[in-house]
Amino acid sequence: MKYRPFGKKMDWQGSALGFGAMRLPQTSPNPADVDEAESIRMVRHAIDNGVNYIDTAYPYHAMRSEPVIGKALQDGYRQKVKLATKMPSWAVQTAADFDKYLDDQLKRLQTDVIDFYLLHGLNQDYWPKLRDLKVFQWAEKAMAGGRIGKLGFSFHDDLNLFKEIVDAYDNWTFCQVQYNYMDTDYQAGTKGVRYAAAKGLAVVVMEPLRGGSLAKQPPESVARIWDEAKHKRSPAEWALLWVWEQSDVAVVLSGMSAFDQVKENLAIADKSGPGALTPSEYKLIARARSAFKRLSPIPCTNCGYCLPCKQGVEIPRIFQLYSNGIMYDDMKTSRFFYRGPTGLKEGQRGDQCIECGECEEACPQKIPIAEWLKKVHGELGPK
């Protein structure tokens, strides 16, 4: 296993590969039906082979992930790793909830301390709520009391808000962001990764395979590009090595749901690090990115000229969700983020369009926005 400095605020090195416990093996389609025995086997195999960072969260697997990880870390395994979990930001209503959820998580994880505690999924809604409830004062007490080791946050919003959050607290140790070779300009993106690292924060990467989309058999146009490579690699290997090529990244999390995936990712991690890819291979990945983007049916560049919509419709975000469903052949995920509990709100969806035409007049790409909003809502909206 390769190890990388965990930012500049603590003297510790994390394993290049971290175990993400959001996609544990299941015994049925119900996310709560975690295959505990297989999950424990996978987690312990990863630790036995050098993984020292385990990441879970309160809601994962319908609240079953934390208890399973707690069991996996018995028999001496807890002492071999740094354990990360996340406060359910959306569920916090009062300052008293901070202790309520942390106490519950400590019990579920069967531990006295959570090494790395994250404010989960910060965005324009959750961030000001937690800030105004004085979450930092609470966290300082929890760290002083030994229940939390270090404080960080995970993030799902735009770059400007990301920078605001990074700058809001001097004692952040780390952040967790979605990052892969397709999402260099999405959410925090490359600029956010570099910004956080320059401030001394360790950058933990989630979704390096984009929920598995970059690990499965690619579209023909992308497959032809991979076939040109002198050194043959799996789609997952191309994607993971690209993230590890970034020197500002500390730990790359992978949500593994099968034992073979653990073995494959461990083998790829052993090859990881800046310089693992040749300049020509790096260019090949850039071409693959372009080939994926050419599959997008809507020529939206996310310039934002169509915003703000006076009806509150999140036009670029809607188009991105639809395009992702087409590009990665994964409409299920796009539907989840369009109409699911953590996705777009009802007032932000395409059915709120009144066809006023203002957005179309402002669009540099001359996209027939109202027409596309109808189509997208028909594909992704509630049935």
C-alpha cells in the first residue's frame, strides 16, 4: 500500500485507498439488508493489506452501515485505522442535536472516539444552519473532550460556497469532495481541491469512479480510445490512477460492494501516485473525457446566463442530470438526484417552467430550454 501525507495540519499519512462504506454488499435490493459477514470480511481484508482509513456515515444503508463497520472493527481492527463518519446535517434542528447524533454514532460504531468527524454534505441550505447553531463551538468542546479527533466536512455545491466554508474555520483538518476525471469543473472541482490543499487541508476524494459509471464497460467511442493505449488497463484503473496522479489528494475512497473489487482496488493502489501515468496516457484520459462529453444531448456549458430563473428552475443542474444519465447509461441515478429526498426540490424542477423565454434569449448556445425542460421532466420527474 502507498501512503500519502494527510494535509499539513497533522503528522499522519493515510493509505492511498480508503474504504468507503456506502455500497456494502447486500442480501436483497433493500439497502438495509447488508451482508454483514461478507462486509466484515472485505473491510478486514482491506485493513490487513494496508488500508488505514475507513469512511461511513449516519444514513448509509438505511442507517445500517455504521453498526456493520463497528462490528468489522472489533478484534483489534479499530486500533489499526482512522475512522471517519458524518453528522447528518439535514436532520439537525437545534444545537442539542449535535450531541444527540454524535452519542448515537459512538454507540453504533462501538468506539469512544471518532477520529475524523465530518459535517455531512454541506450546501447552501445545511451550511448556514449549522454555522448559525454554532457548530464550531460545539465541535471544539467535543474535540477537547476526546469524542472527536479532527473536524472536516463533505461538500455538494458550487466552488464559491466551497471556498467560503474552507475560509470560515481555521481548524478544519480535512474536506471530502467528489472528484474524478469527468468532474474537474463540477462542484469544488480541481480549483477547489487546490484551494483546500493550499490552505493545509487534507483532501479526501469520494466518487472517483462516479458511482461506478467510470468502472463499467464504456460507450464504444470511449472504448476505442482505451484500446489505443500501449499499456492495457481496466476502466476503473484509468479512473483511479488519474485521481491518484493529483498530488493534492490525500485519500481516495472507493465504495466497494464485492470482494473482487477490494482486491482489484488494492492492486491498483499499489501502482498509484504522481508519475504512475505517462504524459501520453494522461492525454488519453483527456480524450476519453471529451468523448464522454460529446455524448451529451444538450449543449449546455453551465455558464449560468439563464439564471436566476424567476420561477426558481435550476436549469443547468437539470440539464447536467439528464446528460449524465445519457452519457453513463444510468438514468436511475439521475432520477434519484432529480426527484429524491436529497435532490432537487419540487420548485426547482422543470415542470415549474412557464415558457417566458427569458432564459432562451440569454443562452449563448441558443438551446430551446423550455422544450428540453419538458422532455427532461418527462424522463426524470415523478411518475
